[in-house]
Amino acid sequence: MSWITGLAFVFFAPFVGGLIAGFDRKITARLQGRIGPPILQPFYDVGKLLQKDNLVVRRSQHLYTEFFFVLTIFTGALFFAGGDLLLVIFSLAMAGVFFALGGYKASSPYSFIGAQREVLQMVSYEPAVLLAAVGMYMVTGSFKVSVIAAYPKPLVMLLPGIFFAFFFILPVKFRKSPFDLSTSHHAHQEIVKGITTEISGKTLALVEIAHWYEYVFVLGMGYLFFASNIWLGLVMTFVIFELLLVVDNSTARVRWQAMMASSWIVALVAGGLNILYLMLRH
Amino acid sequence: MGMLSKSPWVIHYDGSSCNGCDIEVLAALMPRFDVERFGVVNTGNPKHADILLLTGSINEQNKPVVLNIYEQMPNPKVVLAVGICATSGGIFRECYNVLGGADKVLPVDVYVPGCAVRPEAIIDAVVKGVGILEQKRAAMLAAQKA
């Protein structure tokens, strides 16, 4: 891993992420007994959004969305270049903050609620992600992604609790049920469209592409738990994603209190016990 | 075919009606007809929508609402009047507060009569609307150049 993989992420992640999103919609449709859209549908959607007018509520809103876009790419590129995991997590949080700020800035009640929920989501997933970094450090002795990925044994063997906590917060990052609070692809009528309510046209296309980058980055982080063998890693990443879709289609959205309480409890209990085990191991 | 015709996002608004057409609209999203095959998504947000699908007649109370939704949609956009009530006022035509069909307040592109409309007719209307969407896009580009 080096800057080449980072650069490869910048150029190829949108294609992979878009395909993942299309695959997601197809599988979701099949689980609901429908035929579903073509696999390339997300690309059609973004292509269409680029051809639409861009309605501007406030100009500065775009700036925040663009920062979100750039920082999301930066996060993933840093991760795939084998950079420092803590810096990756920090820039992920920064990207999320800019996205939420964009929602606040639009000063519409719907996007305001969406932005508040986006912040709550960040607060919910942050402990599990941080614990994942801490656990990986305790096993491999480094925060560098390149060193962690080169560890000879699958990390999940030593970090089962942390992996469970990480899997638990995956629906938050993928904006899936039961934690699709800030904006959702399925529940279309609840708070209109949450944080993206006031985002339209080209800016919305930008947000979609940023989400594709995010998909690849988050799945990459899941891959890290199985990175000792590339095939095991790829297969398990696929399995994680499939499980995520099953969870998405078999659960209803929860209230934010439940999301925060459950994700913190899982992170602190499962992740905390795991860390305790690592400390007592030697 | 451009990208517009591959991903029409629909916003659905019901004026004053018996809800029969609305049930048919939702039926078109169900497994049997599954309009998502063609990329159609039922969105609740006018700012993401390409097609305004109106059912029911227009009255004094919902006139500003319909206009507001229409004005919030980014160009190019298309209006479908689905059901006989949205087309002409239908059975509610003679009511004291009813103005008539959707074309009393908005430029309607596709009329779909029927009581209630069949899901097949709605799908057909969306396909027709998508064609008009492409024409409007071409007109927009031509206007930009001029």
C-alpha cells in the first residue's frame, strides 16, 4: 500500500461505489419481491442530476457540501494509501461536520432536523470506530493502516467484540435501517428528505458521489478485520454487505434515543470487554 | 436516450379526490408493476423531483399548495394530471369550491383520464412524461445557447 492505492481510490472508488449502490438497490428489490432497477441505476441518477437546474437556497451551503465531498475523498485516499488510522477517523468526522453544517445552513426545518440527526449519528458511530482503531493498535502496535493490513493473522480473531461493535454501526454509515435517521433512500415521506431536502441538482449529485466514496471507504475498514488473506477479506466484505442489506430490509427505523443508547452500549460493552481481554492477554 | 429518461423521480400530490387514484399510484410501485425497474422513485421532496404527478381536482384550498410544489421543482420538469378529477374536475366539477382540473393552475403535459386510473395507464403516462422531459431539456439547452 502506498500513494498509488490512494490515487487508485480517488479515481476508481466512484465506479466501485456506484456499482455497490446499484447492487444494493437490486438486492433490496429482490428481497421485497420486486425486479428492481438496473445495476447501473445510481449512475443514471447522478447523470440526470447533473442535467438538472441547481436551486440555491444559500450560496454558502454549496461550499459546505463541496468541503464534505473533498474531505470524504481525502479520508478514503488516506486510508487506502495506508496512512494513520486516527487521522482517517478525524477527517471522516470533519467531513460529517461539513455535511451537517450544509444542512443547518439551508435553514429549512426539514434539513435542520436532518442535520441534527446527522450529528447524533456521528456521535453514535464515533465510539465504535475509535475503539476499532484502539483495538487494532493494541494488536499490531501501529495506527498505520499499511502495518495493520500486513498483520499475519485475521484481526477479527483477536477483535471479535470490536468487530461486532463496528458491524453494529455500519447501518449508520450506509444510511440504512434501523439507523437511517438523517436521510434515507427508502422512507421518503418522513422528514421529506432529511439533511438533503434543500440540496438539488448538481450539488445533490456531488453528495451521491461522496456517498459512493464513503461506501468503499467503510467497506475497506471492514476488510481490515480480515486483511491477512486478500480472498478471505474480499469474501467477508461481501458477506458483511449482504448481512447489512438483510438487516436493512428486516428492521424498522428506530428513534434517535434508541440508536444512541444501543450503539454506545454495544461499543462500550463488546468493544470494552474486547480491549480488556487484549490488556490482560500479556 | 439521455439520462433524464432513465431516472424520473416522481412527486405525488393528491388534490381533492376519493383517493382511488392514489392507491393506484402506489400500486404501480408494488411488486406486481414495480416501476423502479425503470428508475422511477417516489420521492417526497419537490426539490429532487422531475415529474409532478397530480391526482384529484384543484380547489381554492390546495391551489397555493400545488403552485408551491411546482415552483420548488428544478427545471426541466413535467406535470402529469392523473385521473379524471385531475384532468377536468371529474365528479367534483360542480362543487362550489372546485376550480376544475390541474390545468386551471399549472401547465399540464400529460392527461390520464380514468376512474380510477389503471396502474398500466400511470406507467404509460410516466413514459410519455419522460419523453417531454427530454424535449424540455433540449429546449433549455437551446435557450441557453441563444
